[in-house]
Amino acid sequence: MATRIAADAGSDTAPGLFITFEGGEGVGKSTQVALLAEYLATSGRAVTVTREPGGTATAETLRGLLLDPAHDLDAMEQVLLLNAARHNHVRKVIAPALADGGVVICDRFLDSTRAYQGAAGGIDARAITDLHELVFGDLMPDLTLILDAPIETGLRRAADRAAATDRFEMADRHFHERLRQGFLAIAAADPERCHVLSAEGAVTDIAAAIAALVASRLRS
């Protein structure tokens, strides 16, 4: 369906570039998203910054349900809600921006579903992919940047930022270890799209490495 959505939203403008940031808790995605958006904006690119779950009023409402541990949602129910939120997000934000030739930077997308609900949550990876293809056709990021750090580092940073309040920050160590390994497995299976960067270096060094990867992809 996403392929038809994108076609409906577009024109004769060349396709845009879809960049996603992925990783576990506390790896610094939000900081790097902002720095990349600033870098691209200063170079004259039209940039849309968004996030998942979320990005629209409807999807943000669903985000609240997904993250609030007061709502008893198993992993499959989470997958279904995520796809509902993602469809609204793609239809209203991502597809129109790409059709206009812009750069979309999204904090999380399909790979987070594969890692959180799949590798860590136990839902079969093929089922998640099949549902994505049913709903979104061949829509995938052009470039995915996976920020990686030992789980102790990420969880400490997350705890320093604020007390754990959502269902995933509150998950046990084994969940977060499966989550990290899930992201690394995704990257290994799709090395042309996915790039793993250590999240333990200086923020400016990570940003420079990301900018170089994005500039190379834009040139190509």
C-alpha cells in the first residue's frame, strides 16, 4: 500500500532519500538525528525529521499506548499497533516528503520492530517482514544508521537522562541483550543499507562519520 501512497503524493520530482536511525536504549539517536538534520539543512537540502512510533497526531496517540506499561500488550499486539501507527505516519509525512524530493530522517522504523518485537520479543522475523510488505509494499529506508553500545552503557545513559518509565526501558537485561544482537544481525544481513557505528565515541566524531556516509549516498 505504501507504494500507492507514495505515488499518489508525488509529482515528477526525483525521489528523495529515506534515512533511519536505529539502536537500543541510550545510544544517542536523538542527538545524532538533530546533528544530521542541521548538517543537511545548511547544505540546502529540504529535510523532514520525524520519529516512530509517532510523527503524526494519530501515531503519537498510539505511541502512548505502546510505551505505557499500564497497557497489557503482548509482542504481537505491539506489532499490529506499530503497523497502524506506521501506516498513518507514512501516508501523512514520509511518503509526501520523499515524493517531493526531500530527505526524511526518521528515528526508528521497521528495524526497531524487527529488533524489539522480533529478536527481543519473540515474534517470528518472517511474520514481521510479511506484514510490512503487505501494508507498505517495497518501502524501505535507503540508508540505516545503527548506533551500537554495550547494553550497560546504553542503560546507564538512559537512566541518567530520566527514570525508566516506558515498557522497554523497564525490560530486563536479557531483553536488552537480545535487542542489541537483533540490531547487529539485521545489519549483517543487509550491509548495503545498514551501517553500524559505535556510540561510545565523541558525539562530534560520530556525527562526522554519519555525515560522510550520508554525503556518499547523496552523491550516488
